[in-house]
Amino acid sequence: MSYTDSTLPVRSDPPQGDYELIDVDPHFKRVVGYFRGSDYAAWGAATVGMPLALQAWERLEPAAGSLKAPGKVPAGALRTATLLGFLGGFYLAYSRSSQRFLGWSENAREVKKDRYEIKKLLSQGKLPYHENESVLDDRLKDVANRNSQYSFTLLAIFPWFNIAHHPYHGVSIQKYYVNRPGEEEWGFNLKPYEEIKAKYAKKIE
């Protein structure tokens, strides 16, 4: 079932960050695709650091007793520690990337990349957030957004990601129709947003 103008869901304003807001609920693929080298480094450090920390702990406080020589950490424990470090490192990298989408941390690189990608889609006559590719109706898109928005803040407790294409991203598409310095060089000729929405209206309903 589709929403009408009188039944559109109400959204509160997103929390203000120190930097430009890009997207309040970016798709999983976007968040991962915007990882910086430092995010991968943090992920790798956590993956390696957990088993190393377990071995260091054994040296500082041997399992056999405080006056005993350190023993060999079981391979199963090292594998488990590596897995936990891998998952924890990914959550850390994902959270860092998500914060940049919300403007909670420095995001100049991401703003430029986002503007390029969105303007390119608009120039191709495509919806910027691919919501026409979703099999969900308007109401389920609304539910999906409410479940996943800001979920990255609780990844350590309950991992949850946005894997739904929906139109609720907290920004006005009109800002992409204004050229910033240097964007003329991209050569995009953006098609009217209302025209694009009308083109995909039947697929969205």
C-alpha cells in the first residue's frame, strides 16, 4: 500500500553534527563502500589485536597460576579471539563510517563522493537511493527505516543494518541541483527530480 500526501510519515529533524549531513540511514553497501583506509586499519588492528592480547594476558597471568610459567594458549581460544576481533573491528569501522554520514565527524571526502554519485544518478534519470529496486511497499519501507536508523550506535549490543532501499534519508534532494565549486567539471545535466519520481511511480507503489 502506498502513502498519500495526507498520510506521509512524519520525521523529526536529524541530530545536528559539526559537519554536513549526508544521510541519516545509509544503505549497508554505501557505508561499507565509503570506508576509509583508517577504517580498514582499525578493523585489521582489532582482528590481530584480540589474539595477541589473549597471549599477552597468559604471560601476565598464567592460567596455571600466578607463580607458574606461561602456558600455550589453546588454538581454539585463539581462533575465537580472532573471530571476535574481526567482528568487533568491522563494527568499529562501520560505526566510524556511519558517523561521517551523519556529520558527527570530519567528512569532506564523503560529501564530495556522495554528491558525485547522487548527481550522476539524477543525470541518468534514476532515483538517487534506488528505492524503485525495493520489493517493499511504502509502509514497509517506512518500518525498515525506523528499525535501522541510528542502529549503528548499538552494534555491540544488537547488530542491525539498513539493507532496504527507501526514500527516508533526512536530506533535501534539491541541494544536489545547486553546483558547488568544481562540480561543473563533472558535466552532469540533472533531470528534474519530480520527473524522475513520476517515471518510477508505478514501480514504487
